[in-house]
Amino acid sequence: MRRALPELLAPAGDATSLRAAIDAGADAIYFGVGDLNMRVKAKNFTIDDLPDVARLCRERGVRSAIALNVILKDDDLPQADRLLDEAKRAGVDGAVVADVAAIERCREIDFPFTVSTQLSVSNARAARFYHALGAKRIVLARECSLEEIKRIRAETGVEIEVFAHGAMCVAVSGRCLLSHHVFGKSGNQGECYQPCRREYVITDAEREFSLELGRDYVLSPKDLRTVEFLDEIIDAGVDALKIEGRKRAPDYVRAVVGAYRRALDAYAEGRYDESLKAELIEALDRTYNRGFSRGFYGGAPSGEDFVERPDNAAPVKKTYVGKVVDYYKKPKVASVRLFARDVRRGETLLIMGSTTGVVEIAPAELRADDESVEMAPKGALVTFPCEKRVRENDKVYALVENAAPDKPRGTRSSSEEATNG
């Protein structure tokens, strides 16, 4: 007998990603408010946004969880208490927490909470401890293997959430101090500068010579991808699959959530076969990634699980084209001003906005100056059929080939910081 499907939990770093995740089939979303979460550099939401976020999720049958998953200091406690109070009042379904002070507040106001991976739960005794405190669910440490996950689930009966896809940390879950040591920015408070993503050189202090540490970025792990063995994770008895990526773009969220939705539905219908796995792997290869790894699911990673380039390893990337200036509802036609580059008929475009979410389209017809054209130049006002409604000021991007970086070794990609996590 097949197991019940785990919940598919998606990241929402902003309103556009929130819409994209819901449209792609997420069962639940997690999001941050302000700066008391592990993705301070994401756009995030405000306290005033909480009722709208909760209402949208409720209307679409999606569970919502506020991420308050940082280590708290005394000065943070009033803000943390207010966030939890307002989230419950707004109708948010629960919180993801990483500090006993946050757990205490959730208990005081009877607000469901999940224990974050930041607390490094990697054994049944720890899981039972937090469950006794009232935790509805435990996000296990990423260092747990499939066998360990099975054992913890079997021995405790606690709801178990695991990561299914996204960036991996080089450190033990919740215990990295490198960013704080080097830059004075704490990863445990959501400010990580990600020094692990850089290339390093060893320098001899006495003889003043240096050695590059091989061809890899030795502290930067590849991204996690589990779609090819997702059935094994489901069979381990997990209750939720979490996609990492509150700092990744809305089109990434849409594509990844959509791929795992397809995988889960296929599993439920008994058609999760090698052909579908290959199709989903190909689709995920085209999303932002640093290369892919099985993480710790099959045991400790090896040297093959570290990246070989500092930026996006996908064969395609998006480039800014322009903005939507109008949408004509009856003929279902979008009007776009090309501010940044030309566009060709049939080229894949992504249209993104906070109400629209993400719309992907390859226009079969392109018009400029009331004439059908093969290519519209930069600066032109173009129109094309678009079945799904888009909105004024939605941003438009084109998917283009992503060439390998041409930069001196030892330097750092400026795009990396903006797209991590």
C-alpha cells in the first residue's frame, strides 16, 4: 500500500513568489516578516501584510507558516513576541522557530509551531523532547540519512519535515560561525555573507607563496535535488517536503514547486517511473543551481558534492526585457515596452508580478507598429497573445543561453550573493 503524500512546502520570499508557489501546486508556504528570520536579505513581508498572506493562502487551500527561525537576543524578544501574536491574529497557521524563547511564546498564545532545522535535531530523543514541549513538527537536521529518518519517524511518531531541494550549507545545521567570524554578520540571525561560496587559497606565511585548493570551491556544496529518489523519501514516512529558496527568484519557485508537485502526484497514481524522473531532472537542470547532489540521504557526501563554478550552472538564465504597459482582457493580448533588448517571435518570455505570479509564454505572434514582425527591437512597443492575465508594470524577462563564466580564478561572481538561498 502506498503511503499518504507528504505536504509540499514552498518558499515565499516576496508576494510574487507567494503567488508562483501557490499556482504551481504547493500545499503550504513559509515566509519571513522583517529581519527575525534566516533570510534577512530576501524582500520578505511586513506585519501589515500578514492578513493578506493568510487570506490568500486560506482561499487557495494552502497552509501558511511564518519563519521566525533565528537565534534571539534579549533586544529581539519584544519584536518576536509581536510577530507571533500578530501572525496568529491574522490567521497564519503556525510558525517555524529556532529559539526556546519563541517556543515559549508559541505555547503561551497556543500557536502551532514547527522546530527549525537550525536546532539540529538528528536523533529520536531530541525529537521527543521538542514534541513534549508542544512542537507539532520537527524539521530534521540535513545531516540525517534516509535510514536515520526512518528510525526517528518510527520511534517517535512525531511529524517529520525534510528538505527536498535547494541550497546546502557546508556546516552542521544551525552551527555555522564562519560569516560571523569573518564579517561580523551572524548566519544564525539570518545575515550570512556566505563566505563558503568563495574560492580559497592557502598562503605560506614564512615563504610567501600560495596554493589554490584544487579546481573546486572547497567550502561550497552543490544544491540538493531529490526528485530522482523521492519515492524512497516518501517511503521513509516523512510528513512534509521542504523546498529551500526564499532568496531565489519567483520563476525558480514556480519551476521547482511544479516539478515536485508532478512527482508527488505521479507517485500517488502509481506512475512515478524512470521516464518521468528523467523529464523532471531535465526541467530542474534548467533552474538556477550550483550543480546537484543527493546531500546526506545516502550517507556522508564526498568531494564530488562540491561546486566547480561560483554561479548559476543551469544552461539558461533570464535577462530583463521590459515591462507590461497594458493587458487587453477580451482579445487576451499583452502590450510590452522593450526597455532593455530586442525580442524574437517564439522566444520564451517570463512575465512576473506580485499579483500575477509567474507567466511563461513563447509568443507565436509578435506585433509592433500594427505589423506582424519576426523581431521587435529594443525600445519598441510590442503586443502578443497571452491567455493568462498579466498586469501593468509586471516585469518581462527572456530566457537566454547561460555561458560559462569568464573571470580570473579566485574572484567572486557579483550575481551569486543576490541569488543564494
